[in-house]
Amino acid sequence: MAILIQSSAFPAGGKIPEKYTCDGIDISPPLAWAGVSSRAISIALVMEDQDAAGFVHWMLFNLSPRIKVLPEGIPKIPVLTSYPWLGHMGTHGNNDYGKPGYGGPCPTRGGTHRYVFRLYALDRVLDLPPGVSKTGFKKAVEGHVIAEGEMTGVYGR
């Protein structure tokens, strides 16, 4: 089963608005999804720059499968509790800037890069600490992905 992921800030394949980049206020864009299996125990989100060797801009895991929307501007803190009625909302891994949370597109001048937002439905909660690296995350999800979906946005300077 494929998960449909979208943003109200830009269409799939469209330009990511400057607001969500290092040239703007560098906040995470709003995201919404549908099609997560009822078998999912947790959800994870990764945003990578496909034109910079998979540079990780955002990694958020252990989201409740009941969450279907992330508003813009998710706090850049290790552990999120923004939805009190759900309890623990999720945990940030470190992006490739070495920080928890979202780090927006910031390509070198002169080129346009593709940024892929990939959502994973998982059959377990990941036993990972805040600040985990991309390598640790990928190892932990191996064999536990029930379904996934992706959306790409582009940005150039």
C-alpha cells in the first residue's frame, strides 16, 4: 500500500517556498498524509536532498499512526509533545547539519535540487535515542516498513 503525502505550501514536484529554506525563516512546511495501514505501530518521516548525496534535512520518528498532519514550524527540539492528547508526538534524529529538527533547503548557488519527503509506516516503535544518525535510523527500520510514500519539492538559488 502506498501512502499519499502532500503539502498545502507547494504541489508535488513544485518549488518549495523560500520561507521553508535557509534563505527564509527556515521552518518546516505543513504536511498531510493518507493511506497509512491500520497495522502501523509508528510513523517516520525523512527529508533528503537527492542532489547532494542524500543529505538529510529532517528526520522525525515514532510518530503515532493517529497523526495525519504536521503543521508548519515543528519545533527543532529532540522530543516533541505538541499534541498533548496523543502524549509523545515524536522524536527527532539529527539532520546532516548536526542538529535535531528541520533544516531547510540551502543548495549552492546556481543549481536546483530535489528534496524528497519520505513517510514510512512501521510495524514497531523504534528503540532509538533522540539525535540518532541517518545510518542508525536506516538500520532500525530495515525489515519493519509496512508501507511508504514520498513527495518531492525543488529549490534553487
